[in-house]
Amino acid sequence: MVWVGKDDKITHYEQVPRDDLMRNENCILVEAEHGGHCDFFCKNKESKALFNYKRYSSEIIVKYFDGIS
């Protein structure tokens, strides 16, 4: 699984070897509109804290591994 954010400021989306990745039948490419470089966050509706964000990447990664096992 390769997960890229289209607005990543460090690993630019245009530099991701998309065609090479897609030729590998064992590869899954996830292209997110926002995020990247440890910045896959969303608002945590359950929290009243000042910084009420949570990472959503870990939930999706666990679902991915559950699905292939």
C-alpha cells in the first residue's frame, strides 16, 4: 500500500512514480486530496479539546491489513 497526499509539501505528488506502482499487481495506490507526510488528520467530533483532530490513516491501514489477511 502506497498512500500519497496530492498537497504534500515534501513529497510532491507529481514526483510519485504512479505508472511504476500501478504495474505492480501487489501494490495498491491510495491518492488522497489532502494530507501526506504524517498529516492525515480529520476533526474529532467526540473531543471538546482545543486541538480536536485525530489521525485517520491508522484506521484505514488497519482495515486494509484486516482485509488482506
